[in-house]
Amino acid sequence: MLSKEECEVLLQRCLKGNADFAEIFEEDTVSEGISMVDGEIEEVNRIVRAGVGIRLYKDVQSVYGYTNELDMTSLNTLIDGLRDAFGQADHEKEVHLEKVEIDNRHPVQVDPIEAPLSQKAQLLMKGYQAAKQCDQRIVKVTGSLSSVHQNVQIANTEGRLVQDTRVRTRLAISAYAQEGENMQSGNDSPGASQGLEFYALRTPESIGKEAARSALVLLEAQDCPSGKMPVIIDNGFGGVIFHEACGHSLEATSVAKNQSVFTGKLGQVIASPCVTAIDDGTIPNAWGSENVDDEGSPQQKRVLIRNGVLENYMVDRLNGRRMNHSSTGSARRQSYKFEPTSRMTNTYIAPGKDKFEDMFKGIEKGLYARKMGGGSVNPQTGEFNFAVNEGYLIENGKITKPVKGASLIGNGKEILMDIDRVSDNLSRAQGMCGSSSGSIPVDVGQPAIRVSKITVGGTAHE
């Protein structure tokens, strides 16, 4: 990493022009991926990434550049090119950095990058064996173990110098079940900002069994009917609906540019009174957590919606200037090659007071979405379309037949108002979120929620 003195020299050079703020982001990252097919390790790859990204502001304009050449000559050349974007000037401003010590909320016992390859391969084998032994109809099992160890250093012209270490690991198992010509797949892929000790909590065996269970259920599934109906979306990855359909519209990335349906709505009712939504980057060892964001600001717990009222946005430093709003510690980026912007961390709907089993009462015909899949959303309109990976019909208040081919179609602004019950069984699941600052790890989550009416797309012929 650059020394404190080197960072001071570079930042002072940044301010010799017309820029009024500058920031240096440096990272040194090792990432590893191991893939397995039917009990055989197929590929092992390891990537080492190191570089520096430098950003300059003038009012609400910014310029950004990066390099993997870390000598002072190359960095000075990069800075000179960035300064030219704001015109020539010859100001002098001293920068004195003070290292900020931060508490580490995410302790690691067994660094996955340092652990023996044989230990990591064994985790994949355990997941494979558990899935394969569930049923003779499981004909194929694949898996992957991904790990990362990232060191970052962030310095800026306000005198702040911060360092952070981020360690993550994630195990994914996919199982394929076949009966005749009918083949279906299921998967499970938990992860954490933790070391290999995580797999004592979520064992590879439990991951393999869950993947197989889901695939076997889908073998029995019938085509889903379509129409507008009540839908119960289960906990955990069901939270992807809020993340995509509403969460992105609460990021300053879209709010500051008036490209969000929630721009200018602070203090207004935007959801049902039973909805409280939170983005919390401080949860110990959670997949989307960090000690500081990628601008060096402390991570925070941000209550976005409280009892239906919009209370906060997720704001980075630059968009905060545009909005006249202080940073909420929400700046994130994939690597030094990306300029940071406001992003989610661990985003979830808070637990309610309803019991899961009571949420089905009174539903004559509906859908229980146990596992959600991917989808698409337009943050300017809030319109979304999401696949249901594992669903069941609700008939006369009871869960009945499994269905396949279901999708949920609607508008984020409307679905928030149509949530009429929120259970008390909160859980979170892991995913990767893509946006203008790259792909980053995030948790999505919720308790089971009931939406009084939503359009279900299905493949059944009436």
C-alpha cells in the first residue's frame, strides 16, 4: 500500500488545479474459484488484482481514472491528466492525513485464501455427496466455492486515511433431477463475510440437500395458472423483490438525477403501514457488510422506510452534493477500476407480527412463492418482472400442488402499498448486484410477506 506521506503528496498534487476535493482508493485483492462436476474438481483459478483509482471533484462534477502501475511517476501522470478536465490553475493546498482506526465487526478464523486446497475441495465433495444421496433421480450435481481476500486503503483531501480488510466465501450447489424426459434443477448458494468456519453453521451437506429437494419438487410441478391473485412471498431470497423493485429506486444514483419514482418523497407514505425496510452494512459477518464504505465512511444501519413512511435514501458523497444531503456510508464499487456510487449492502424488510401459518387464511386461490429467481426492473417506473423458481398453489387457505413457470409482474410503488401482512420469520440470502459501479455482494432478505393482489404470469392453458 502507498505510505501516508506518498498519499499526502499525491492529494496535494490533485488540488493544484481547480478541483475542490480528491480521493485515492487503493486495493490489493486475491480471489479464488473452485468448480466441481459430479464429484470431480474441474477447475481452480486464482486472480491477483492490485491498483489505484483517483477521483477529483469540482462542485458536482467528477473525473475518475485508475491504473495498476503503482509507482509515483505513473500516479503523478494520471493525476495531471485528471486535473486538465477542470482547466489549468496553480493553487497550493497542503493535505495532512490522519489514520482513522476502525473496529473490525467481521472476524475471520480460517482465511479461505490461505486454507489448503484439499480442505476446500472436501467442502464441495460433501455438498455433492449429500445431494446425490437424496434420491436416485438426482442425475447430476455441480458446485463452486468462491473466496476473496481484499485489502483497501482510502485517503482523501479532508485528511481521512482508512484501511479495511474484506474476506468473503460462498458455496453453491446445483442439483439436477430427471424422470423420463422431464429434467429440473435446484440450487442453494449461501455465503458470508467470514472464513471457512462459516460452513460449520451452513454445512455443505445442508446446502446439497436443499438443492436436491428443490429439484425433486419441480419434477412433480404442474404449469402455473395466470391472473391477478394474492401472493405470499417467502422469507430469505424473497427479499430480491424489494431489492430490485424498490431498493434501487432509493439509491441516490437514481434519486439525485430525478430518475426514481421516489425522488422528493421523503416524509411521505410510500408503503403499507406494516412495512419497515432497512439497509444495514454493519451486520457482523454478513455477505454485504463492510467496516467502511468505498469512500472510507463508516458503514451504517439505514432505516429507509419506517411504518410505511419514506425516511431515508442511500447516499454517496458525490450524489450527496447534488442532493444537499450528507453521505450515509453507501458508496460501493467492484474494484479500483470503478468509480463508486450509492449501492445497497444488506437490505431487508423488518419482521412483522403475523405468524406464517396465519397468512394463508382467507385465500381461496393464490400463489405461494417459496423461492424467487432473477428478473428485471426499470428504476424510473418501478415496473418489474421476476421468475418464481419454486411455487405452490394456495387453495382454500392451504398450500397444495407445486407449480412451475410462474412469474410475478408488477410495479414496485404499487406492491409496497399492497403488502397486507408481514410475518416474524426474517431471514436473509446472498446475491451479486450489478450497477454502474460494477458487481458487488449484497444480502437480500425479509420475513414472509403477503401481497393482497399481484399479476402472476403462468404457462398453464385455461
